[in-house]
Amino acid sequence: MAVFRPKDEDAGMPEAGGDKVNTLIGKDTVFTGTLQVAGTLRVDGVLKGEVSVSDTIAIGPTGEVDANVKTKNAIVSGSVKGNIYATERVELQAKADISGDLTTKSLVIEQGAVFHGNCNMKTPASQVQMGPKTEQPKPAIQTKAPLESAEKIRQGAFGSSTAG
């Protein structure tokens, strides 16, 4: 029996039960710990901890990952809080919400996706050691111009021309 979904909800996502996905974390499942998958993993539930996937991790629209992920390819349509290290490609679909850093060779971001973090496309992900999740620093507002420069601007000392 086929399961029908809205056409665009899972576009491009590997399907469970097919020959592409060999590990599935279902919609009502919560997994906490270290997970190592040989092949492809699809997450429609909640995954917390550390994840290592030899091929592709696909995070569906209902998937929530609170972990660092090391993989070959990542397709994200759900939410991720943590860093993704992909040796080949990361694809952030329209409903993706990422808070963490990305390291990959190739990055695709669809319109509507939210990405808060840094992206490194120079260092090969295979050479990056997974560490603790990084919190994003809040930027501080800094003024580099000294106060005397501001005073000169107010006085017109920087060559303001007047018609006359």
C-alpha cells in the first residue's frame, strides 16, 4: 500500500522501505546517544548525541537533530542544532532550520531555508575532528573611527564643497 504525501514536502528525500534507506528513525521515535550507520539514515523523529553516517543522512520535515553529524552527504528539511561535517555535499531544503557550522565541498541552500552559523568549504570535512557543538557568538558593535574624526566631519574639515 502506498503512502501519499503532499508533492513538495519530501521532494528529494530518500524514502524508507526503498532500497536507498537502510536505517530509519521514525516520527514518534527519540534516540539519544552515539549512532553509527553504514549506508543511509533518514530521521523523521528526534536524534540527540553524535552521528556518523557512511553515505547520506536525510532529515525530514519532522526530523529534529541535536547532534554533531559526520557524513558524506546531508539533505536537511527539518531542524539541526549542531555542526555538520559532510565530505561531499550539504543540501538545505526550503523548510530547513540549521543552528551550527557546516563543513563541506558543496552547499545548496533553497529559498526559505534558515542557516545560522559558519560555512567552511576549504578544509576537507574528512580532516575535521568532531568536537563539542559550538555556540554562535553574538556580534559586538564596535566603532573604529576615533571621536576626533567624528568632530572633524561635523565641522566639514574633510573637504566638503559648497557652491558659491
